[in-house]
Amino acid sequence: MNFIQLNVVFVPNIMWQFILLLLFADLVSVHCHIYDEAGSVSLIDKIDRYHRSTDNEFNDDVNLFDDHGHTGHDDENLIGTSRYTNEWVVKITGGAGSAAKLAEEMGFEINGQVPNFPDLYRLHKSDHPRRGRAHSSHLSRQLAADVRVMWAEQQFAKRRQKRGYIAADYRLFETAVEESPTAEEDRPLVRVKRKSEQDEPHIRPKRYDLETPSKSSHRFNDELWDHQWYMHDTRTKADLPRLDLNILPVYDMGYTGRGVTVVVLDDGLEITHTDIRNNYNSKISFDMNDDDADPTPRYGRGFFNSHGTRCAGEIAMEANNAKCGVGVAFNVSIGGVRMLDGPVSDRVEASSLIYALDLVDIYSASWGPSDDGKTVEGPGKLVRQALYRGVKEGRKGKGAIYIWASGNGGRVKDNCNCDGYVSSIYTLSIGSVSEQGDFPWYGEQCPSTMAVTYSSGAYTDQKIATVDLNDTCTMDHTGTSAAAPLASGIVALALEANPNLTWRDVQHLVTWTSEYRPLKDNIDWQENSAGFRVNPRFGFGLMNAAKYVQMAINWTSVPEKSICLTPSFNDSLPVLFTNKEWGIVEFETDGCSGTSDEVNYLEHVEVIANIEYPIRGQLEIDLISPSGTTTQLMKQRPKDKSKLGYVNWPFMSVHTWGEMSKGRWKLIVTDVSGQNSSLLSGRIVNATLVLHGTSAMPEYRKNGARIYDDAFNQLFSSPSHPHKMATMKSNRLMDDDEDRASAVDINQLRSENPNFSWKDLIGLKLTRHSSSNDYN
């Protein structure tokens, strides 16, 4: 203390005033709940150094150079991998001329401005290795020392995984080797796609024969329409559960995605494909890997770069052209940003996420950090800013919609709350359910998943039909990669019905319309105190397109959002815990009552925590709300042996959606492995509760809690008459009482069955032709 006092004596008066001002600013930030929404984290005690992304962030000091979003990686995971590139992103005052002069003076080459980022420029060091294991901090500091430079960062080639095909050896999809300009076939794939099982197209027979097809099978002439079981009811037996996403009634309403723009961020888009070309929009398409306007994928062995084209086909395949299938929003305007087929840096991702922001409604992403059960990684500095700008500036202030595949790491017990893209409050994360209504073997559990759509399951289960490279078709698209585009298509239909929906409206609609009934036989369902049924595997349930769009038509936008911060009231922080005794941190909050940050009705809840432990993957983290809802923020991950713990990591949950915020919250950290006889100890160094929500109740909730449709997906009691499936109203919009999922049309029944008998009507519900909601 004496030493500190001695130093203070010699501090000039003006400098001492400045220090006091900084200290006062920090105190104000705590007591007035000042919050940096751009990064969704607290300013308290500077724990947001990892998550902030406003323009002010670019004024931070050089200590932020290493912020690439790869928090939690063990050093040994990087050994032998060349990942740092010879590109720097620099914020420079004075415009392009000043940037060019700086580059020339310091031996860099300028490669233009970063699109949509004012005063950010790309500088390349041609005499520096294209890939290096070590960060060239001396060059970063040299740049930062120049008075014209406000911020600089060496770019980092990240591992990314396409969330579809899952190989026996995960490492096949995590290469990050040095590129060879002469070996085009060996260019690295450094993002992993999220699909599953076979990659080669394989035509499988339908689960049930179509000798007695339903009426919907004649609606379109596209060759794979009858195999699109998730878009219309293809059942031929009355005792089979319903499989589809209830999309046909939306077409009956007249909505097909017209006027809505969707961009698929991936490994390219085959723009000449017969089933894509008429819906293709060049104005919203780009190639970030090769810096040109053509997003066409790089062709090579097999169907290696087919992922983006397949995802786009699910959304935008043209209808009634006798080619492949029908896109969910078959009149949508589709674009592609090729960004996965090469080194993927923070700059590449960020530029992709806000490309053509003034024109794009929905960005669809089916990739993310490695689903290997041991990675903890979130967006980098530029991506965090891009997502924030997207929801603030996109769609003329209503917010761009970001839809993300939740991940395929289920077989290694990965958890999607370790993926900062999926768990961002700005993304709508979508998981998968199989045709059997089961959670698929590749699925990841976490409380940030909002809903599911159909995709592949067990080997014998049906998959997703879509387009493929070389103007071909496939019925083998799989994984959460295939689930997210279906959700993108459904949201596109809703935006056509109501272009005024905000990005938050889109999420609220998911909570209010997704179906529990088709998934009810799965474990871990709970109903929170606001009446929402939630599950870490399925979020709020299976998306119901007709209900979603019908609600969207007359939707009243939710109130303005508030964010309330609550630091732990434990005087004893850090909290110590062991593998024999858990650690508890408590938060007491009034929801920032009486301030502009007041939150009464919850949306997302985050806990920003710094947790130290010698074996990270053995930890289980739970959050208990004042209403008693228990959310498992993190499950045990057996493959995660990292010693780094969780460093200011944002654990996000939607499971308390709609609940009241006030009261005492509890965070419980436990080692659940039971594998070590020796004592292991850890610390909860700090933790902050971040409550997102509204001070006023959203309009749609004012008539009471949600009423679930238990008739949706119900089995029929008379399986002896398969012809009844031809006239079921399972693809008709349900009326206000939501009791028509099993209704049949008497006139059609009589016309299609010469031996019709009134006995056939026993136990069946009948349609009401006078209803204004009967879409024919």
C-alpha cells in the first residue's frame, strides 16, 4: 500500500484527475446498469474485453490483439497447425489515402477496405508466411504505435465445420494446412459443414408406398415432391404419426416467399442449376474466398463443395418445373456468399454476415466451430460487431434474421452452448428431429436452441431432398445443416405475410407457435412458470409453418427491449468448489426496476462467468430462476480435458422465456464425473447475470398463457380405412380452437370411395366448410 501511495504522489494533477474519472465511470457503469448491447455482456470489471463490439472497441489497446473468439482452446490443439495469416485488419483515420501511405511506409500492401466497416482496411505482408503458427506481435505493435492507427489485428484462420456430413474421422473436416497454389484439389476446408451420414447421393425408397397417394402429392410436378415428407402429409396409414411441417396451408393463403431475400453463407452456390437459376439474385451474392462476385463453388472430387447449394435448394427450389423438389419458399430471391472454401478469418465471417445488408432479409448458416466435444469458441471482434449491426441496421432497422444450425456433436456429447454463434442472442438456433419424432444421434443439447425442424435420424430414416452439384438432385441431405434452411424458408414465408416483423418478433413467434405434441415422448420436457414448454434438445418444439405465418399476419410487435445486469452479491467471490462439493453463486435482482433498463418479462438470459477448473469437461452448470425453473447451462463433456476453464464465457438460455425476472437466481457449478478419487478444486472467479426482456408484457401474451394443441400429430383410431388419409385435413390451417388436425371432408370421402358408408365416420371429426379459416 505504501508503494502505491508513493507512486500516486508523483502523478501529475491532470493525470490523477483522469484516473479518478475512469474509476468513477466504472462505478457508474455498475450502479446505473450501463450495458454494451453490441456484445451482450457487462462492462462490470471489464469482463467484456472478450465480447464487446461497438465502434469504441476499435480504440482499445494492443492487449486485444489476440481476441479471435477462440477462448478455451488448449495450446496443444494448435500445435502443428499453421493458422495465423499474413493479413492484418487495421482501423485508420484519414481515409483510403492515409491507409495507402501507411501501408507503403511499413512495408504492407493494401488490399482495399473491409466492406461495410468504415475506416477498416486490409493490409497484407507479402514477405510474411501465408500461414504461421505464431502471432507476429511485433508487426501488430508496430502498426498500433502509429498515430494514424486506432486498432489493428492479425487475422487468424479458424476451424469451421459444415454441419451436415459426419465422417468416421472428424479430423478430415478440420484441416488447416498450408495452401498450395498448384494443388487446387488440396485447398483446405477450414470450416466444418453440419450434415450427417453419406455424402454421395443415394436414392432411397420412401418409408411407405404411394399407391394411394394423398391429394397433396398431385400439387406439384417436381420429381422429388413425393419424397418431401416433411413438407406435406405422405402417410398412407391412419395409425402413423404426422410428419410434416404444415406448410401447404401457407401456400393456400397465397404466400410463397415472393419479395423476400435469403442468403446462404457457405461453400458456394451453383447459380446455373435448373432448380435455382430463376430465383437467383446476383446483387446479394459474393465470393469472399476469391474476392469476386461469382459464388459458384469450386468443383472437385465427388460432392465436396455441395453443401451450400443443397442448403439453398431447400429454401428456394423452383416449383412445378419437373426438376428436383420444391423449396419451402419457392418464390424467394436466393443468394449465396462463398466463404467456407478457404481460410476463414474474423474478417471473412464478418463481411459475409452483413454482405448486402440493405437488401437481405435472412442469412442462413449451417456451420460453426468444431463439433468435437472439446472446443469452446465464439465470434471474434468483427463478427460480434457484424451481428449487432445486422439486427440494428438490417431491414431498415427491423433487423436482419440470422438462422443457425445448432451442431452435430451429439455423438461426442458436445454442447451447443460452447458455440458462441449458436448461443448468441442475435441468432435463431435450429436443431433436428427425425421422422420418428426422436432426437437424432448427432444432435447437441443446450438451452439456447429455440426450435427444431425435420432432418435425418437413424440410418433407415428418410432424409431431406434438395438440389446437388452438376444440375443434379439428391435425397440425402442430412444433419442440422438440413434443418436450419427449412426454418429459413418458413421465416421467409412469414416475412412475406408481414414485412414489419422485427428480428425479435421472429423469435417470439417461434416460442408461441412451435409444437410440443410431435416430440412429447422425448425426455426432459418442462413447463416454465410462464407456461412455455421447453426442452434442451428441441427448444420450444417443432416449427409449425401454418400457425407461424397465421400468427405473423396480424402480429403486434413486441415492446422495446431492455437489458438488466446483476452482479453476484456474494461477498466471498471467488467461490471455491471441488469435485466433492459444488459451488453456488447467487444473484438478487429487482429487474432494474424504476430505471430505463427495467426487465419484467424475460427473453434471453445470460450468465457471463469466469470459472477455473483443471478438467473443464467434467463440469455441469445449472441456473435456477426465482420461479424455480432449472436450466442446465452446460452438461458434462467427456472429451473436453482443457485446463483453461471458462474465461468470461456467456452461457445463454431461453428456457425462462416469459418468466418474471425479479427475485433470487442461483448458479450451481458441479463436477459430475465421479472419476477422480483425488481432490480437484476450482473457483468461480466472477459471474454476472444478464437479463434480456421487456418492461411491458408483449401483446400476444395478454390473453393468458399459451394453449398447446394436443391434437396436432395425433394418431387415428380407425386404421382399417387407409383411404381416409387422402382426405385428412392435416395440411389445413387449424381454426381458433385448434381442433381440426384430424378433420375429414365428407364430400371428398364419398367421391373417392364408391362403397362409402356412414359407419366410416364413426370417431372422425368433420370439416366446417363455412369457416373462413378453411383453406382449400
